[in-house]
Amino acid sequence: MLHPSHELRYINSTIGYGIFATEPIPKGTIVVFSDPLDIKILPKTYARLNEQFREVIESFSYIDREGQGVLSWDNSKYINHSCDSNILLTPYLFSVSIKEIAKNEQITTDYALLQAYLDIYQQGEMSFCHCDSPHCRKGLNIPNVEDYLPLFISSLNDALSLAMKVRQPLLDFMDTKDKYELIKVLENYHDCSKSMSDFLKKRRNNFSRKWSRFLS
Ligand SMILES: [Zn+2]
């Protein structure tokens, strides 16, 4: 589920649609979280789809911690990539704003942390980046996301240390148990580097275990 202060806008024929903030969103805000209405993509379902349909799945879905494909039911699936994004995936099943996001600014994330399909399934096939960041990596694939982790971790630690100090409208949509567990993590905030490498390792292993016989 996506933060309520957003709208979907058409950008151009290369990029298609994007998500824009309709109000300022402070740094440290939960901008997206995986919710129970999201659609799970089973490997056997994916294996039965034709190439056109698979392209849609690869463009709009991501792989969760359990190695399962997930297609968001709401506008979250239209969040574009930027090599200088203003939100990032955390190891806690949500994405957080790592900068102040201004009204009318596009909300972008770094697909390097979500790119399991590109990374594992397409095995290095290049997908070009259209972001206009001066730090643009030109392609969405990073062979070893771990090489970029220190950069991501430092932004995440900085943003997460503010999470309990800013308004969090998405917390109201979380199950009580999930919400209190999350608040506990954020209140006693620690360095998330170990949680992030554990999360990436677990996702990669689960993905290989669940998908290998369908993708070979
Ligand atoms: Zn880029």
C-alpha cells in the first residue's frame, strides 16, 4: 500500500506513468508497505503465462522475502526507478523516504534492491535506465547488489532514525501485531546492515528454491 499523499501522472511515452507527491513527505516516512491485498505470483502461474504477460509481471512486480513474486494491487507498482531515488526498500517489509520529498516531486525507488527478476531470472540482460540523475548507473542491473549496500545502508540508517519522529499514516493500515513489532524495531533503532544482508540472502535463496524448476 502506498502513502495516501500521492497521485498517478502520465510522464511520457518512454517512461509511461509515475507517482508524484501531492503534499510534502518528510524523511523517515513509510511510503510503501506490503499489505495483505497484494497479489502473489506463484512460479507455476508465471510458467504458464505467454511472453507478453511475463513482461508485464517483470515490469510491475517484485520478489518478497519468501521468494514469492508480488504484484501490488494499488499504485505502488507505478513507482519508477532512479539511481538517486528518494525512497528505498528496508529489510522490514516497507520502503522509507530517505530525503524530504517536496509536493509535486516524483517518488522514486532504487530497483537495485527490488530487482530479483532482472538479477536472477534474466541473468544479467541489460535494462537501460532513463533517470536523469548525475549519478545514473545507465543500467538497472547491478551484478552484486552487496557492493552498493554501504551506500544504501547509510541512507537507510539516517532515515530510519527519524521514523518515530514523523507522521506515519500507513501505520494505521497495518495489522496490530505487525505494527507493534515494527514500532519496537524503530524505537530501539539500530544499524540495519545485518538485517539487510540477511534479508537479501534469504530472498535470493528462497527465490532460487521456489523458482529454479520453473525457470530452467
Ligand atoms: Zn539512472
